[in-house]
Amino acid sequence: MTPSESSRYVRLHVELVLEVEEPEALGDAALERVEADEYMQEDERSHARSTVREDSAEALAYLVDPFDLISDVPGIELAQASWSCEQVDYDPAAEEWGSDEEDEDA
């Protein structure tokens, strides 16, 4: 791939920390998404039904779609996407949760 070809691609890093205030509402929404997914295999659907009720991170992973973040941005096409969700111990006062040096340059 030539430098001009590779410069057409941009990697967008986004990190969010979300507070789940209503786990039941989140689980309900994720369950609706799981039930509506016509391409999901039945064994995966069965597993998803139980995990979205028990784990807010799993529920969120079923509801967040990176394509939704960029679908209205003109002039781009999604080449690849991956994402994951996990439970974290969050302390907004902790140094590790401060803004990155890279963020300050942007």
C-alpha cells in the first residue's frame, strides 16, 4: 500500500465511561435488540437473553453500534469496526482517569 493509499484511512479512538443508572431499562432495551435481530442464531440468542439481564456491560455491547456514530458523516465509509464493554472501577478524582496528554493536543 502506498503512502497516499494508506492516508485515506483514519483510526478513530473513543473511550467512554458511562454510569448505569437504570440497569433494568438498559437490560430491557438490550433484550428488545436481541429479540429483533433476525440474523442471530438461536443458540447465541439464548445466551444473549441471559447475559443482557445479568451484565450491564453485555447489555450495552448489544446496543452500541459504531456505525451509528458515523452513519451521517459525509464522505466516509466504515472499513472496519470493533468494540467491547467491561465493568470498571471508576473514580473521577483518580489520576488515571484524567485527560490524556494526546487529548490536550487535539
